[in-house]
Amino acid sequence: MPASLNHITPTTSMGAHLVAGGATFRVWAPAAQSVHLVSDLSGWNPSAENALTRDPQGYWAGYWPGFVDGSAYKFYVVGLGSSGYNRDPYARELTDDPPFPYANCLVRDPRRFRWHDRDWRPPPFHHWIIYQLHVGSFWSPEGATQRGTFLDVVEKLPYLADLGVNAIQLLPIVEFNTQFSLGYNGTDYFSPENDYGVLPAELPTRLPRINELLASKGQPPVDLSQLDGPSNQLRCLIDLAHLHGLSVIFDVVYNHAGGSWGEPGNEMGSIYFFDRRPVGNNNDSLYFTDRGHAGGLCFALWRTEVRQFLIDNAKFLFEEYHIDGLRHDQVSVLDEENRGSGWLFCQHLNDTCHALQPDGLQHAEYWPVNPWVVRSATDGGAGFDTCYHDGLREAVRGALASASTGRDVQVNMDAVRDALWPSGLTESWRGVQNLETHDEVYRERKPRIATLADGHQPRSWYGRSRARVAAGLLLTAPGIPMLFMGQEFLETRAWADDILNHPDLRIDWAGLTRGDQAMVDFHRFIRELAWIRRTHLGLTGEGFHPFHVHNDNRILAFHRWVPGAGCDVVVVASLSEQTQFNYRLGFPRSGRWIEVFNSDVYDHWVNPWCQGNGGGIDAPMDPLHGLPASAALTVPANSLLVFVPLE
């Protein structure tokens, strides 16, 4: 007799799900001869008694009593080409013992974790300031040679909330089969990376801090059982992030999979030939094409079941982890390697996620930038909300590189002006702007901003002040700004995911802690400018007018506002190495304008030699630069100024 069909219906969920007295199991293996559920309860041996039942569509299902939260299992698949053990593609968590790739799957009850974020609502997208981080190399209390964990990120949530960012974007956190990884070689899409979890023996030392953070937000404590395993620790991270006012974005990789999934000869746990059909060529794979990307193989999106697998994954992340958005890796690869079906998949994916969570962000990486990726599916677009845009990054990096060659060199401020608004997009907030990302400053690829600003002495006044101008433009420009970990305190080193072999490339928290003047000053600069952006709504509005640019003087000025509501803001940026006195600029209205931000203050805080406008200027009705009023300003060398009208 095969396994029971109690609780099994045509709509039974994929994977393992706890029900009364046991669990249901369902898996897709259309070419398999038989599929068995094996576990401690069956001695890990396939038999007639643990065989699942096949339906006409190639799905195998069954119910088994005695399963509880934490029970281990696997499938044993008999195919025409081979037979052996396979991990559940929908497994919510994997065991550490045995280790990957021989790990078993764990049945998990997501209801065990008690959430505290019932009242959480993410801010509108155009108000977001994103902070991108890699869990394994962000921070750990042990220092440079110990990988970080989900609970280590928890320790830094008060810091991130104070910084002024309101969204954190985690590099991929799903299980990968190497010791260290950026995360883009994921193997088990529903299972968090085990190495980002804290072992049970360490949890008692972590619990007091977690409950302290909960208590600071007026929330009841959790107990050790609710932190069991990396999946619950990840939930704890997201729960506390929400309590600290931080949205959470997961980075997902639907264009390809890595590790053992892409190795036809690896039958242990691989879903490459999950139903174990004969291996003729890559096109025989159940889930993948014969086209590769970044060391893995692309998903076969022409198959309805494969598209559904990935859409199920996105739904799962929203539903069981309460995330606020997904960052989709290289959507351009989805499109190019699955002509027609890739674009259709994006439309179905985005429509499903928007219906499930209307205020959840669907963010695309697409190179070169394609405005159609953020247009609605009804108009023929891919349906994403936002996309990366590299225009400002390239223009600002180019300007810094030019400025660093000498004070008399002309700097192309026209290019910076033209890139402030993400080109091709009708709404600026649909473009996520940045200066540094995990790709840009990984190992030896490209220098950090301060190093670019002064390649000889990144911590010199030239490096510090130019870096302030660059970051200031990012945080005052149209679009959604994104910072990369360490950027907020003038990190000059590249970063690496492999912190064991590259401990010198871990971001330098110790410098900030020990009071390194340049780092402390720059952190204060970023923090206060981020809060200026969040306080003055004109910096998040769609009104935008760059009204002055001068390449010889290296000065740029622009006006931002909220259409129909005002909230005027004027930003002046200079990459000149000398202070400009009595520099006349247009203003959008006459009257008193308050200088609410002056980057020159942040050099050796409080800068005793600070140049500026004494807290404000008067703009008489004297038209200039196409605006009705104007004023004579002091523009400090290598600076960024922000003015708002006195109401």
C-alpha cells in the first residue's frame, strides 16, 4: 500500500506542510517511475509503504503521520536513467548534519514564530532610501575572520534606523553550496543559507539582546524555541527591522541557478535531473535550459511548472517572511535566454506579487536600462515597479575622476546634470540610483568613491570633500537612492564575500568605533543629509529643474519640488577646489531662503574654517537663469548646499 492520501486534494501545496497528526508532501517529477518519501519514520529506505501517488500531470503526493516541526525527510526518486535521494525543491530549511550537499530537508511550521509587526506599513516607494548589505560580510562581533549571521544584522538595526535609511536590501540569502558566496549561486530557493544561522548553543547569549530590542519597541519577548533554525532567525531579523522602521528587500535570482543544480553528474540532491530521466543532453533537464549564465544554467521558463515554481517562491517570501520587496537579478538574462517566455514570466510574476501585496516592491536589474521593464503588463511592459539606473553613477564617477587630475581641468558637469533624472523614465522614482554596489566595488573591480576622488590619499581633504559632493548628489537627486554597506562612513577598501581569505576587505567598523575622524565626520554627513531628504518632501517629489551648470567653475544647481504642493528645495553642488564668493544663482521665488545643509561643516566637525552663507540668503525679485529671483552666494570649495524657503 502506498502512503495515505488523507488531506490530499488537487490543490495540495507543493513541498511539505504540517496538517493534523502529520504532514502532506507533493513534488513534481513527470518522468519518474516512482517517488518515495523517506525519513527517520521509514528508516530512510524506499518501500511500497512510503511511495507517493502520481496524478495525470506528473505530480506525486501523499500524507504521512507523525511529522512535526523539525522532522527531517527526503525524496527517493526512481527514474528511467537512475535512482537516488533528492532534496525537496520546496524545502523550507535544510539540516547542517549531514552537511550540504547531503543535507536532509526539514519540515517547518511557520506559525511557530510569533510576529510583532502587525501594524507595519512600508513607506511609499519614492520615500525609500535603500541600504544594500551582504549578511556574511556586513558585521560580526568576532571581527574580520568570522562570517556574519542574520542575528548579527539584528544587532545593527538601531544603527541603520538612526542612519536615516528606511529599507535594507539583502544580497541573496538562499542556500548555496560553497563556504562563502555573494549568493548568486543559490541551490535551494526556499531554504535560507544555513551558515547565516546561529547554532543552538549560542542562542541563549543572543536572546537577551533580541528581547531588549523588542522591549524598546513596546513588544513582548520571544523564547528560544522561536529562534530555532536559520528560517526563524531570518524572520526575527525582518520582524525587528519593521519595528525599527526599516523595509526589507530580498535579492532573488530567477535567471539561473548555481551549484549542484547545474551539475548533471551530481545526483545527490540535484534537481537538474530531478525525475532522473536518462541524461542525453542539457535539454533533457526538467528545470533548466542548455544555456548558461554566471556559472549556472538558466531556468526553462517555457514550462508552465517551472514558471510556477519561481512564482511560488516569490509568493512564499512575501507570505512567510513578511518581506517588503524583491530585487530581481539580471532580468535582461531572463528576457534574452527565454525569448517570449521570459518576458511573459515577468508579467505573471509581477501581477501575482502585486495582487498578493500591493505595496510590495518589484525591483529589476536590467542592462542596458530598458524603460519598458517598469511599464505595466497591460501596456506591454514587464510590470516591475522600479529598475536600477546607472546614469548618475557613471556621470558622477566620471566627474570625480576628472576633478582628481587637477584644479584647472574642466569637469563635465553637463553629464552630471543630464544624469540627475534617470533617463528614459517618465517617473523618476522608478529609477534606483547609486554610486557603489556589490558589483561595482567587489574586490578589484572598481574603486570606492573616496579612492576614486583621490587615488593617492583617499582620506585627504580632496578625497573627503569630493566624496561628500558625490554622496550629496545621490541623496538629493531624483530617483530612489541606494547606499552600499560602508559607504556611509567613507570606506575606502573594496569588499569580499570570502572574509576568511580576504579579512582585509571586510568593512572597517572598528575605524568608526575608535573614532577615526574622517569616518566619523562622513557618517555624520550621510546621516544628517539622509534625514534632510526625509524631512524636506521636495527632495522626494517629481518636480525637477536643473537651472545652472558651469563646467569651468565646476558648479551645478537644481530645483526640486512636489508638483501641486510646493515644498521647494534648491541644491547647489561644486567640485571647484576654491570657494566661490558672490556667485549669483537664480531662485524659484523671492524672499528668505534657509541654508539647511552645508557639507563644508562636516570636515573636522564642526569645521572651524567652514565657508557658507550664515544660515541663509535673501533672494530679491531679480530674474536669473530663467527663474524669477536670484541671490549672491558663497559656495564653498568641493561642497553641496541645500536651501529651502522660510515659510
